[in-house]
Amino acid sequence: MTRVIRRLDWAAAEGWNPGLGDALPFQAADPDGFIGAFVDGVMVAGISAVAYDERFGFIGLYICHKNWRGQGHGKAVWDAGMAHLGSRTIGLDGVPEQQANYGRMGFEQTYETIRFSGTLARQTSAARPAELDAVARYDRACFPAERRDFLRAWLLPPNRCLAVSVGGAVRGYAVSRPCVEGYKIGPLFADTAEVALELMGAMTGPLHIDVPVQQVDFIEALRGQGFVPRFMTARMYRGPAPRLEQHRVFGITSLELG
């Protein structure tokens, strides 16, 4: 857990705006997936390499302390992370300036996301608190692996999970988590843009969400409510890209864990 907390502290210092309660669910996703390089007992570089199951893993939180860059520590943790994930399909969310580097390592882009930020006034919504079992069943169609242990922790306070259901069946769910600045929404999985907007309408405060560029109607609606784009990333995979119901993905879970 200490390595996770240290990595999140570095992420905050880099301006990555991590969630205030991220350490527990990140650790639950893969207790062995947080790797560090150390000099005289002090961690100088780190990476998260989360093995969700035997077929899929995700790379994130790849940071080398600014005082130790250019000395091979970053490459060391990268190599260790890739070794931990082995032959699995591996995903990551790459910023534009690093995508060519990832491409040379065998990663291929599948889609881009845009970080949108804005504030919504609270609206009347049919969204209600959601239970783990129902959320986990819906989640599995939208994410490359079953991740119940992660979700069990991700849905706990200070995070807030809401779902829209029709006839007892979940039609979409979203999680809001408090961050260093505002709240991040993720995941936001829904059958339609209308359901996604219903879920967004139940969230308040300064909000940040990473939206796949193909969700044109949803993006247009966000812009209409004053949301502005901040930066872009690309979802990239090494190995066969997972087959997902991508039309349901209106906001990815996190840039760190996929």
C-alpha cells in the first residue's frame, strides 16, 4: 500500500489530479501490480502493471522522480511491469507526445479520449445508488476483464456510485470520486447517450471525465452545458484488442487503470 500511496503523491505533484481515495481500490485491483525502483531504500521510479486476469492487464502511473531521470530507473520499472503482465493483452492510455514511443514497443491505438471539465447544476434524475452485483454484471460487457475486487473498493466512500435501472435491469452506471481538484467521473457506462446524460445530471461540483471521441452526441451535449476540452489521450493495446460493447463507454474508469 505504501508504494501505491507514494505513486499517487507523485501523480498529484505532476498535476495528474488523482482521486483522494484511490489507494485502496488500486491495491485491490492487483496487490502485486505496483512496482518501484529504489536507490538506498528510497523509491525513485514506479509503475502500475495491473493483471486483471490471465488475459488482460493495464499499465499506468509510470513516473520517475524528476531528480532521478535519465539514469535508467524508468526503463527498469517499465521492463519489470511488462514482465509482470507477461503474454497478456496490455492496455494503456498514452498522451500524444508518448504515443510514438509506445508504438515502437508494439502498442497500437484503438481510439482517442478527450478530458472534459465543467460544472453541472444538480438536476432531477432517475439515477439511484447501485449495488455491487448489478454493477459488476453490467461492467463486464464494457471492460476487458472481470474486476469485482476492484469494483468492491471503487464503489466505497468517498466515491459515489449511481445507476439507472428499467424494470430492475441496469441500463447504465457511473462513479464520481473526489480528487485533488473537483470530481472525476469514471466509469460512465450506459446503453445510450440519454442514459449517460441522466447519470451526469445526478453529479454535482466541478467534474472531469475522459470521453471516447466517437461519443459525438454526448460530447455535443457536454459542450452545450459549458464543458471544455483539456487534453487528449489514446487507448492503446499490445496484443489483440479486447472485444467490448464500446458504444456503451461514455467515460473510461481512469487513465491509471483503464
